Amino acid sequence: MPLLKYERIAEDLRTRIANDEFGPGEHLPSGRDLAERWGVSRATVVKAYDMLVRDGLVVARQGAGFTVVETPVARPAGGRRAGSDRVGGAGPYRRLGVPDRTVPPSRVADALRLTPGERALRRGRLVLLDDGSPHSLVTAWFPPAVADAAPRLAGKGPIAEGTTHYVRRETGRFPVAGVDRTTVRLADADEARLLEVAGPAAVAVVLHVAYDQEQRPLVCEEGVTASHVFELVERYPMG
């Protein structure tokens, strides 16, 4: 399905930001300039910017238009339902180590459909609460086919546009379905240290797998959250 005009404008801006044409905190083109360039109404440009705001890539400044975010945010694992925005439930985060390729735990290898001993690309982050304390330890695992086609995943720095948009741009693959499995166990020593809890401590573990348009796994994320900050809220119609 071809992109709508406002989606094309948003994708063009994402690409320009990803290519460092606009850096953190820098102003983006005005609504008037974009409307003239693309031959659209100001309302169409506003819809494009709204997409980027929901993605956590852009912020609106009162009286100053739109700027690239200075502090990217990330979400805990799971909850990637259609219609959810990237900033919902997101918080500041700290990258953990340098992305590397290693053999994942069996539960991750099975989710990614890897062969025995096959390595995946691992990226770790610690999502923080507003006061800077730890909320969730998230490890994202990418299968070799995705990691090979999207080399920036192996970089140490954040991907401002978000990994989903970046992978789609590089590979043409995007998530159409997801599975979240939540379990409870005790934290191991490294998890307890990073989450700043004294052991033995209970943690909730969300194993999230996203599948592309051909039902191939794109990424597996494992999120570990201490019990005292874990909360799952579901809203649904009744009757």
C-alpha cells in the first residue's frame, strides 16, 4: 500500500534526521515551507509532524515550531499494539555496553527460529523512571538477516528515528504482529545490580517477539522489571 502524503513527508523528515541533516535540539522546517515544498495544505504537514511527535523523534516548542528531541526515549518490552505511539509509557534510558553478536538464551533462539549455536545481535538498555531510578532492563535480539541488512544496529549510539523505522527503511520489513509472554521469577545477580534491588527479588519478565509481513521474526525483546515498579493495566469494553 503506497504511503499517504503526510506519511511520505514524515518519512522524508525521519531520513533527513537519521542522516544528521538536523541534529538534537535543532529546528525543523516550518509548516509553511514544507507545505510549499510538497504542494500540500498546512493541515497535512501538521499530521506529518504529529506522527513524529508520537514516535518520540520530534517535540513541539511553543512559538518556535518543531525541534529534534535532545533526549531520546525508549519503552519497556512489549505492548506494541497497533495504534500505540512510541512515547506511550516511554522514559529516558541508558545504553548498556556495546552491541555484540552472541548466542542467545534458548528461549530467545527459539523465538527467533535460530539454528543451534547461531548468534544474534544483542542491544541492551536500561529504561529509567522520571527520577532517574531504574524501571526496566531490556535486551533486544535481532536475527542475523536483519542485523546484516541494518548495520547501524551494531553501533553504540541510539538510533533517533527508532529501530523499527530504521529496519523498515533498510530492509523493507516491518512488524505486523506481536506476541508478548509475561512470566515471574527471581532476578539474577546482574539484573538485581542494574535494577538496584536487593536479592532475592521478584521480577516480571516480558518476552516480546515481533513478526514481519511474511511472519518471520524481526526482533525478540526481553524486558525485566522489578516487582515494585511493574504494573499491567488493561482497558477493554464490556457488555
